[in-house]
Amino acid sequence: MKDSQDLNRLSRLTSILTFLQTKSMVTSTELSEKFDVSKRTIYRDVKSLIDSGVPIYTEEGKGYKLMEGYNLPPVMFTEEEAAALITAEKIIARNKDKSLIEAHSKALDKIKAVLRYNQKDRSQLLSNRIASVTNFRNHTTSDSLLNIQSAITKSRCIQLHYNSLIKNEVTVRVIEPLAIYHTKENWVVIAWCRLREEFREFRLDRINKIIFLDSSFDQRDFDLKNYFEYMKTRSWNTPDIGLSHSDSRFAIINQKANKMSKTKLDEFHVVGVYTKTCNRDQQAAKDIPELWQKFMREDTGQKVLNRLSDDIICAYLEYEGDHMEPYTCLVGYKVPDLKNIPNGMKGITVPSSDYKKYLAKGDLTGKALWEVWTEIWKADIDRTFQVDFELYGNKAYPIENGEADVFIGVK
């Protein structure tokens, strides 16, 4: 029994020493939780390591650290540990970031070099019998993950040339990268955007270029867990759509919230600026933001003098078929009649009809509306394809975290 206890303690001492090499500072709490022993046992174990000549330093109130430059001899892996490494290799090889794949492959070559001969044979056999069907064609979409990680750890500001998913145009942003996470399809960096002066998320596959800047930043006491909790309260709003549309973890929540109510609306009139567009090839993703810019640039509200309120209507009409065929988009205001239409604008009548009402909540410049419209396109509803519209009232502001009603004409 004593031999078994001694063996367990020896194994734990070796593991503690290995763990100390993985971090610059380790607390007694971390060690006791990791090895499922009391803090008192950890104190004794660390003292034993120090007495044996291991250069461990204690910083009062902080924890333990190894003297810089001290390393263990080459580590010998168990067969189970080698199997875990081979499995991770197969998964990471299907990752879509080229820089991660190459760095991990080089690191694994070094690890394999310390395996015993019989372990090498078994690991090779296992490698030939494991496959990951995700991204089976080894398609890479980004090559910047390691640069982003480096900027995070060094607190370096970086400049992104970023292809915005919403506006489909390249913008230049200076960001303070704080964390990264992975969806089923993409890596996403969470950062403080100096242009917007708030947190933003950027998909790595949309980054065209990264430039390291000389300026540094503080970490803003950033905590990833708290950030995720905070974003849940905002329905995961991000103008740069950190998650792919098909991968939104909040899609089910939105579907439950949008148990559509059917309502009868009376006829009303709208006057505003307009454009002809189509959802094919993301044409609408370019045309509609440009229409909104025109709406604000030309001060439409001052030109529509007989508007009934400050509520803004974004209407979709003149469909040439279903939602994939050309249609007209108009942004404007409700008016009592169509007698006075300013030059360059268009007046429409929204017919009295049955409508199904959806709620878009969150970033109304992007993700919130996209998820609602995606749900509508997939829904089994009998649409009229006469006029659909979005209503932006008092609750729509601030626009980055507002609410808008979406009305779909139904038979």
C-alpha cells in the first residue's frame, strides 16, 4: 500500500513540475484543484521539489513560478497521451486557418521525435485509421490566426483591412485584439474597435491584410466568460457578424421569440427614396445599405414635409417572383396621401391585408435583421409578395441595439 502511495506521489510531483512549466505563475488553488488534493498536500509537494533542487520561487499572495530557463529533460508520453495528440492532429488538419495547421504540424513533429519506437509504430497505425470529415477537402479560408494570437499576448494594436460582410466593402480598422473563438466554420477575433469605440467581432476569413502597429494597449480587464454573458443579453449583436449565418447559437432562441402573430393592417401610404435590387449574388447586401446612406445623406425627412411621424418605413415591393427575384426597396415615411412627392422620390400604397409580424432585436444594421429574414425565407408561409416592410419606431434606437417590427404580407 505504501509503495502505491509513493508511486502516486512521485507521479504527482512530476506532473506538478510539468504543469509549472506551462504557465508563468501557478497558484496553490490551481494545483490542488487540478490534482484533486488539499492545499496542504500541495505545500508539502512543492517543498519536496524545492528540497530536491528544483528552482521554484514563491511570490506571496500570487503563487509559484519556475526560474526562467529551467526545463525538464525530454518528456516521454504514455500511449494514451500519444493517441490524444494524433487525434488532435487530425482535427486541426481540417481547420480552415493555414497558419494554425502549419504551426501545429511542426510542433507535432517535434513531439513525435521523443516517442519510443514502439509508440511511433502504434501512433502511425492510429494516424492511418483516424479521419475528420469536417472540411474534408482541406479548404483554408484564413491565414492570420497565429498573428492575431501574437497580438493578443503582446497587447499590440493591429490594423485590419477587413471585407465587411454587411456592406461587402473593404474597411480599414485599428483594433485592440482581446480574444478569439471558433465556430463550426470560422475563427473570430473579439476586439476593441478604435473607430467604433466599442467591442466588435471580426471573422478571420474576411481579413485581407494585417499590419502590426507600434502602439500597445491595456487589456481592459477583459474576461471572456463575462463577455459571452454580456453578449447574450444583447442577443449576440455584432455588426461584423462574428458567427456564420448557419452557425448562430441563438437561432433557436430567435425562432421561439418569433412565434409570428397574424394581424390585419389598414392601407397606408409611404414616400421615400428607392432602388431596384435582387437577393442573388448578394446584390441586395450592396444596394440596400447604399439606399440607406442616400436616405440620410439627402436628408429625406426634411423633404417629406407632410410625413405623419418620424417612424421610418423600409418597404419591399414590386416583386417579379419570389424573394430571389428582382424587387424594389423603398425607405421613407408614412404620409396622408400621395399628392406631393418630392423629385427623385417614389410614393407607394401599402395595401390593407393580413400580415405576419416578426421582431428584430439587436443590431439593426446587420445580424438582427439578417436572422429574421433568413427565418422568413425558410418558413412555410403563404406570402402575397405584394408589399413587406420594416417599421423603425422609437425602440429602434440606438440602432446598434434596437428593436424593429417586420411585417410580411400573407394570404
